[in-house]
Amino acid sequence: MSDDALWAIIRSVPGWERGDLDVEPLEGGITNRNYVVARDGERFVLRVPGRDTELLGIDRANEARAATLAAEAGVGPEVVAVLPDSGCFVARFVEGAHVPMADLRHDGVLGSVVRSLRAFHACAPIPSSFNVFRIVEGYGETAEARGIALPDAYEVAHTLAARVEAGLAVNPAPLTTCHNDLLNANFLREGEHTWIVDYEYAGMGDPFFDLGNLAVNNDLDDEADELLLRHAAGEVRDRHRARLALMRLMSDFREAMWGVVQQAISTLDEDFEAYAARHFGRLLANAAAAPLDDLLTAAGEPA
């Protein structure tokens, strides 16, 4: 983005039409461009969406609603401005340190993250849905329509996903307001509190997808998975363990297909083919090592 285009967006924010503003790029993120804007001693984060992000299933109006609910629940930054014409979004800058993946294996840190996640899960419904089984299929259709061949691993993963979907449907979880992108980069720890940021994939879905997404994205081991479930569910049962394990697989399938569709639409200097291959590889390795029949049986147990 040119400097002139960036400043045109900045000056379109209500209250920022005039006056001195300091703007610095904010590192991180492979979908959007982010900037820290300082004004009158206050700091804000401006996010400028990447091109064609609606093809990733991102609805900016829905994101704004989800971010507003998270702010009201005390777990997301205050929403300062939404710019419908450009799809840009301004939130108040929150103090806090990024949480290293290794720290998420510690009881206190993981407990803080899950408390914030549960507060978001308790928020009012939002208009968008997040059905991971349909999302991976939609990503495949979008990629193929733009000339990207689906990897061989897709059919294996898709067959697996059909089994998982059928197993979870025996006793489906109530739809919950979910985040669906729980990378550690989206956690900011301030004292004992964890802020959760970036709600662009938020939607009504299975809360166990959020847990599986958090677990696999942050390389939680078996002990940390058990700790995660204890913070999320209290008394941990085989049903919880099974749903977590199955959604870890589905999280990698979503990430793999996200990487495939990005090959078709992204202009960022990222190796999305390698990204997709990495997630497909982990998915297939974990699926091969898992007692799938037992997991599917346990996942269907009554809540």
C-alpha cells in the first residue's frame, strides 16, 4: 500500500481528519497490514485488510460485531472505529506481552487464556456461522476456481472429516460464539489477564473447535491438553478428550486449506504452499496415530 493510500484511510477515521499522528507498522500477521497510530498520548491499532479476504470467509461487519462483544465482555480491546468503505478497523491499543507457546503449558497462563475464551463463548450470538466441515470444502472450491489444484492429501483429509462430522453429529455441541483463530500471537497477557485479539474468523460454532485450534496451534502436549480441558469443562470426561482430539485434526485441515486458497488470492510474500503442506502433514500423521474408532464412539456420548 502506498503512503498516500494509507494516509487517506487514516484521515477517514472520525476525529483523525486533522492533527498530528504518529504511525508505525505493527509486525505480525499474514492476512492484513497493521499499524500503531499515536494521537494525543493515546495509541490505537489500525488494521488494513488484505486483498480478497472475503474469499477466506471473512465478513468485516460480523468481525466488528464480534470484536465489540469481546470488548464488552472485557476480553477484547475497545472498538474505536469501523470503516465500512475500506473494511478497515480501529481498536484501542492494549498493553500486554505476547504469550510464548511454551508458556501455554503452564497452569496459570493457560487458565488465564481459557477464562478469557470462556467469557467470549458466553457472549451473545453473532450473525456469522463457522462450520469447519463446510469451510474446508468452500476453500477447496475457491482454490480450484482460481486454477489451484488441490493436493493429493485433500481427498484423504476430506474422507476423514466426513467421519468426524458424523461422529460429532450423534450428540452435537450447542452453537457458541467462537473465535476460531487461537494462535498465540492473538493473546496479550497483562498481569493475570489475557486479552484476545483479531476476531475476523469469529462465528457461531462448536466450542471444541476453539479448544482443538488452541491446542494444536500451540503444540500442547497430552498433559497440557488435559489441563486445557479442566479449565474449559471442569470435570474432564472421555467425551471431552475425544472431541478435543478430533477437533485438533479439523483445525489442521482448516489451516491446510487456508494455505491452499491463499495461494490463489494472496499478494503477500509468504510460502503458502509450504504452509499448507506442513498442516496436511501434521494432520495425516496425527490421524494415523489416533485410535479413531474409539474417539468417534466417545465423542458421541451424551453431554
